[in-house]
Amino acid sequence: MKNLLRNYRTKHGVLIADGATGTNYFSKGLETGDPPELWNLVKPDNVIDLHKEFIKAGANIILTNTFGANSSRLKIHNCEEKVKSINIKAATLAKKAINLNSVNHNENLIGGSVGPTGELFQSIGGNLSFDEAVRIFFEQAINLKEGGVDFLWIETLSSLEEVDAAMHASEKAELGAVVTMSFDTSKRTMMGVTPEEFLKFIGKRKIKPIGIGANCGVGPPELLLSMKEMKEHLEEDILLVAKGNCGIPEYKDGEIHYKGTEEIMAKYAGLCKELGVDIVGGCCGTTPSHIKAIKKIVTSKTFDYQSNDTLGKSSIHKEVSVERISNEVGVPWESSFSNDFTPKSQLRRTSRRRVRRI
């Protein structure tokens, strides 16, 4: 499996992953609080259509609509008995979307999306044992495998114990896995893990993921800082993955809107490429239009972010510094800056608030 993803990287250059699932379904009728995973069974055409839109936009990798399709998460909606049917159906819908692509239908890979259990481990006072977590992840993984995914895409994790459990499940299912954590306030996950600690943990494992990285979190600037730190400690044989949110969400007129424009996401992708990221995509709020902009800049040889090039070619080949990230895609967390170049008034104006993932 490792060779398949790396071979695609060698053949296509920087790979493009797809964007958001749930937030795109909202525009198609998904109600807040409803599990998007059930759409695999009740609205399969909508699921196929979104996959097709991302493929048309240029995504090399599409993720199954199974982020919360484990027994622990589905139990909240009284449908934990549907783990098998949802995961198998989701994988077959992704394959169908690829086959319906009129050209290059052999040029896409399917990652089986696996999100967190939503439970706290016993080691920190919760009820979830390590063995039970492995069982939950394995149940989902083996059904995604039966459905035909190419590898697992384990995402938005916050604890190293959960990373370990998910990796044990992928090994048991004999599937390669991409693993990403979500770094929120001050480059730490909800459970306090830093990008460097994540890398060191992975480095100690005998069997390693085929790719690691970060997803969700806050917005493009913060995601880029995580990429910068991870690249400094990454083993060369593991692919680096960036799947950032499309800016910060705002609640307006009863709906959630994301601030990230196509231009911002293109700049984010260009900086990812300069940092040496192998797979670039989007998370919450990222539409097919954003992925199209990402694809354009990633496949470009000149990093010309916009037609009038207001940034100027002088930005090309500069070090991807914190200051440059701030200037091009926005100011990250205040605590991540050295105050020698960032005015305090600017930091106050651009301060980020922590938001819940959607």
C-alpha cells in the first residue's frame, strides 16, 4: 500500500485531496445535528455527486463519507448496527463516482475516512479501554476494506493513545493508513499533543503510517505552522499531509459561512508546496471551487496566486517564515509569534477564536 500512494506522488507530483463533506452537504439539505454518514444509505446520489465534483475540480484522492461511521459515534443516533452497511456502501459509492468520471477514471485513489471515537480513554478518566478502541476502529476498517478503499484516512485525532489504537486496527486489517491530528490552540491538539510530539511518537512505532499530517484545527495560517514544524522532524519515507479548514466559520442568517476565499486557499496550497508537503487538500468549509484553485496553484510552476500578481514574484523561493505566512494568508495564534515583527494591534485585530469542528 505504501508503494501505491508514493508511486502516485512520484507520478503526479504533489497530490490533491478533496475538501469538506458535512459542510458541503448542508447546501444540499443536511440538517445540523444529522449524521452525514447516513446519506450513504438514504441519499447515495448526493454522495456520488459531491465525489464527482471534487474529482472534476482536480482531486487525486477522495475520502469516503464515513468520518463518524464507527459504532461509538453512530450509537448517538441509535444506528450503531449500521456500521457494516454504511462503510461498505460508502466505499462502493466512491468507486462509482470514479468510474463515472468520463476521463482518467484510473487516476484517483480512495481513502477510507476514519474519525475519532468521541470517547475519552480510561487512562485519563474516561470509559474507553485501549482494546475497545482497537475493536471499534477495526470494525470500521475491515468493512471499508471490503468496500474497496485503497487505504485508511484516519483523521482529526487528538490523543496519541487513539492514534496508536487506530494504527493497531489498520495493521490488523492489513490496510495502509494516513494519520492526521487536529492542532488547535497554540499548535496543540485538544489533548495537548504538539506536532513534534506526534512525529516522535510515530517514529517509535515499528509499523508506520504511509502518510501523516494535520487537518481541521483553526485555519490555513495555523495549519501551515503545523506543517512547518512537522517537516522539520519528518522521516523522509513518510508522506506529509495538509488538509486545512477554509478559514474561520461565522454564523450569519442562520447558516455557517467560512471566510476562506479561493485566493486564500490557493496561497495556502502554494506555501504547502514550498514547505514540501506531499498531499494538499481542505477540511471544513472547503468546496470543489476551493479545490480547483488549490489544484491550479499546486500544478503551476510559478506560484502566481492571482492574475494581477499583487504579491509579486519577489515572494517566490523565500523561506516560508511565520512572517510570510502572516502576510500571505493571515495571522496565526498570537502565542506562536515572536513580537519583534508583529504589532500588538495587528494581533488583536486578527485574533482567532476557538471553534467547534463541523
